[in-house]
Amino acid sequence: MTDSHAPEGLGGRCGWCGTDPLYVAYHDTEWGVPERDPRVLWEKLVLDGFQAGLAWITVLRKREGIRDAFDGFDPEIVARYDEDFSAWLWSFVGGEPIQTPYADYRQAPTQTEQSVAMAKALKKRGFNFCGPVIVYAFMQAVGMVNDHQTTCFRHAQ
């Protein structure tokens, strides 16, 4: 299922994307793109925590205000870790994106053994808002898991 059209010649988009320009831009430039910048990873982890009980489009629309409230997502909390935040997060997927074969976005799981393990590890570090479902959404968003539909132009990128 594709609800919106991709750029000419690139096929469709994931069905969840819809046609809202903010969602389309997020899908096309951010969602599922492997991210290793610790500041961006921290930002997306916090934003996914805000998503609990909200539609993601609401979080995207409030993103700039949330960024301001969190001083640009300066990850001072990460400074107390004894290893690189990005490397630590990516270690839960073996350092590389997990490729999935879903033709329909509704086939993707809501959590995996990797998201359960990451959620438990985050909770040990004080992230009380991060359950395995929120963590899996984070993993999708930062490209640790490629859950773009196989019909989506982003799947093979």
C-alpha cells in the first residue's frame, strides 16, 4: 500500500507516510536512514519518548519547540557513559542496519528481541520512558532497522 507518490521514477512510498508535506519530508530524508551522530540519536530517542500517546505528526510539528526546550538536545546525560553513545546504541544491531523484507508496513513488528534488550539497557541508565515498542520505533527512525516497504523507493537505499 502506498498513499503518496515518490519522486518521479523512484516508485512509491511507505503506506504510513500519507501526503502531509512534513511527513513526506520526514519519510524521504530521515526515517530509516542510518544515523550515527550522537546528538541526533539523542534527539530522536527523546522525541520517540514524547510520541507515547501522541500521533507522530504532532511530535514533528512541535519538534522545534522541543529542541529549544532541550537546549538543542545537547546529550550531557551521555557524557557519563564510558563509551560512545552512537556505538553503544548501534551495538544492539551488530553495528549495521537490519534489513527487513516487508511489502506492507503493517507487517513490521512493534518490538523485537533487540528493542527489548535496548529498552532494558536504557532503563538501567535512567531512561524510564523507553519501553520496547518506543525503542523499536526509534530503531526504525534512525535506520537501525530498515522497515521501509519493499515497494518504497527508500528500501534499497
